[in-house]
Amino acid sequence: MTCLQKIYPDMDITNWECTSVLALYCSLPTSLDAVSKALKLGVEKDSRGKSLIQYFSVPCKPTKSNKGRTRNLPEHDPERWAEYIEYNRQDVVVERAIRNRLLPLKPPDIEHEYWLMDLDINRNGIAVDNKMIDNALAFDDEFKRKLTAEASSLTGLENPNSPLQLKEWIEKRLGHEIPGMTKAVVADLLAEDLPADVRRVLELRQMLGKTSVKKYAAMRNAECSDGRIHGMLQFYGAMRTGRWAGRIVQLQNLPRNYLEDLDTARDALKQGDLEMFELLYGDVSDTLSQLIRTALVAEPGHRFIVADFSAIEARVIAWLCSEKWRQKVFAEGGDIYCASASNMFHVPVEKHGVNGHLRQKGKVAELALGYGGGVKALIAMGALKGGIAEDELPDIVRKWRAASPRIIKLWNDVDFAAKEAIKKGGPVILMHRGLRFERRDGALFITLPSGRRLAYTKPRIGENRFGGESITCMGMNQMANKWERLETYGGKLTENIVQAIARDCLAGAMYRLYKYGYKICAHIHDEVVIEAPVGVGSLDEVIKIMCEPEPWCDGLILNAAGFENPYYMKD
């Protein structure tokens, strides 16, 4: 669509609808070929497409045989061009078949408005600081050459970056075998008492293994002629919840920054003096990593207004199951981590005050246990690294669940409703804000308070590893990148529901800002990034607009916080 708008700027995009979005709304795969196969349409995508796209739509390397050209045009291979036309024609046939099959299941009309807004957001794009990017790439290259030379000098190896060669060298120095050269193994080894040269080599290995500049390279490759990056957000890209997905630079997983003075660090990078930069900050790779966000900049005379919903998932789940003490915490502007710890341990807990040491346990519990997780979820959330003893974890799980009975009931009710709908068709309507479960058209649908539906394709009742009933449906195995039958349960479905409602809150907030005239250039998770002329608009106004309640979420207490700055960062 962005390409069509570039070629036909006067085109009325409001008349267009996206078949891919329709398929994603129905929780089908992301590719045209996979969707047609999943639906068993009888028409399939032309398999010749990949090589034809590579030939005609990607620049080619100039050679003597192609007379130095950098593009292959129709006249260079008329026969293949005819195949390319047929390939594209067949794509349209398949898309039409998909649309005709799924049209009765199309999303609410407001989703089309959100999609049109998304086109504008991606068309706006976001500017980058080229000097920062150029120097970051140059610094990283020079710094890694320096580290590699030092590692080679210490080990005598021609290629100290080779895990196999380095492993053999370390084993020889230590006199025993090591399990490998993974990041975890290296970190464990560094915790031991080691010879100085082995310690230094492992430290060098850690620094060389950091991928601090991959994002800078992605920015450089994606920058368009207007100095901005476009198309970084995919509408409805997250299966099940309908959240946006990151593309190209992957804004959703940018490294955090914790440097106290980002302005000075940015200036030091722009100076282009690696020796001075290393003297100031020591770990070049880590510092470059922290500065990645700040390479996204507002254009001259403008600044970013960045506002982020505060603890939105915790607020949504408290609203959904009517857990009164949690809603009271949010209504009074309290700290949910302190309140959670207080309810778990039955003592007052204040941040940096009375029983303040318990806040960390409350925080980890809140982040890990909201969707049915247990000890493993606490460990995955960093409980052990945060200083909590492993033998304390089962007690934390018990105490958190005892303090949150309505959340436990929500998991169980959702699990029951989903199973009943799969078995009998439904509808099954819960007291929890009218969540509606029904099986029809080959899918389990969960209707959210907003009216949007979550889809679970070809649902069945199976048997889990404990011999009890389990819910299964078709979905994309993210690890194997394969369309297959997956298992789910009440806690996981609750997570989908909560995150989907949070997504609807964000979409509604952005739409209000959009209609109010604010130029949204990006959004990350529950955060909106606006580019506005200096003196126009304000953070307070943006937060006020964001926190206006939707008609469907009466009683949901929202709050947001943020900052104004000429470059992007993590506040």
C-alpha cells in the first residue's frame, strides 16, 4: 500500500481493505501460500515466484555478461517476464479466494479505521541521526578489530573468534573440558577463579559476542531518501492478540539505556574519536547498544512527545475480574508491587521504606504469575538473579495466588467457558465483563468487551500430559515456524484476552490522538511516540487524551506517563 501511495498520491485509500489483515484476524498464518493451504482452498500460490522476484524486483550485481546493469528489465528476459505476470495474476486469484472465504468473519468497522491510521503512521516514519549511525558502525568495526588482535595475541590462535579453537585453548589452559562456548557457559566460567589470561580472553569473548551495531546497520539499510525509516510496524502482526508487530529495526526489542547523561554520550559518539569514547565509557559495545534508541530523532524544530500506559496489563486484569483491592491501588495512584507484597505477606510495604525489601518479591510475582505461571515462570522472570532464594519460590506462588483469588477464578472460568464452547458450540457468556465464547465456522471465538473477536482455528478437546482435558487448536509454532496443532489452557487464554484488551486501549488512544491532529511516528508496546513542532501540543494533553475511557471499558482505571525530548530514549 505504501508503494501504491507513492506512485499514486491522489489514490483514495479508504476504499481499500487488506486480505492479509483479514487472515491475521482469523489467526491464520502470515504468508499467502500458508493461508491458502491452511484453508484448503484448492487454489495455491505459484511456486515460481521467489526466483522471479529475485530476478526482476531485486537489484542485480553488475557483471560483464549482463553488460554492467544493476536491474533486470522485461526486455532482458521476455519469457520469464511473462511467467512473472502469470505469477502475480495467480496471487490475485488466491487472495480473492481467501477474501471470499473469510469475509463473513471480518473484524468490526473500527479496525478498518485503525488500519488506515496505521498506514499513515508507517508513511510518517521516523528520522535517524546519520552521523551517529556512521560513527557507531565505524567504532564497532575498529573496536572489534582491536579486541580480536588482543585475543589472538593472548591465545596464539589465528582465529580467536572460532568457538571450537577457543574452547580447545581454554580446556588446555584449565586442564579440564568445558561444556561449550555459549554465553551462559562463558558467564559461569567468569564466576570461577581463573588464570588472568583465560579471564581476559573470556571477557574479550563476551565483548565480541555483543550485537550492539546490528540495529544501526538495520537503520542504515532501511533509511529512505527522505532520511526517515518507514514500515517498521505491522498492523495485526501478533497472532491471537492483534497487537502490532515490529519489522525491519524491530522497535519492540531495542536495548534499554541506563547511562545518566545521554546527551554527553551522544556528543562523544558524534565526535568520532574512538580512543576518547573508550576512555570515557570503557565498554564500547555496551555504550553503543544503549545509544541505539537515541539515533531515532525528531526533525529540526520538532520534538518527540512520548507517553506510555502505566502497568496496563495489571490494570486490565484487575478490571476484568473485579479484584477490588487492586483496583483501589490504581484508583489511589499506589504502587502495585508494594501493594501485592503487602497482601502476600500481610505487612505494610513501602518502596525504600518499611519492609521495602519485600517489594522485589511483589514485583517478580506480579510480572510472572498473572497468567497461571508458577516457579518456572518466576525463574524466567529473573527471580533468582534478583536475589530471591530458589526455596522461597513455591511460597511466593502460594502467597500471590492466595492474595489474588479473583484472578485465579478468571483463569478457571475462561478455561471452563472455552471447553464448553468447543464441546457444545455455545455461546458461553462470563460475568467477567461479558466475555463471550462460541464455536462456529471452524473456530473458537472469544468476543472481547470492545466487540473484537479472538480466533482459535480448528479447536479440539485433547488430553494433556497429566491425563486431564486440554484445549488444542491450529497455530504457528514460533520456534519451528510451522503451522501445527498447539495446546493452550485457561491461564494462556487469559493472557491473550488481557493483552488483546490492552491492545484495544492503545489502538483507541492512538486513534483519538490521530483525530486530534497529533503526528504519530511510532509506537512500542504500550507507548506512543509523537513528533510535534516545538510549542505545539504538550505531554499533559497527550496523556489526558490517551486516558479517556472507551465506551466499552467503564471503570477501567488508566494512567500514563512520559517525556518530551528531541531524540527517542527509554525514560
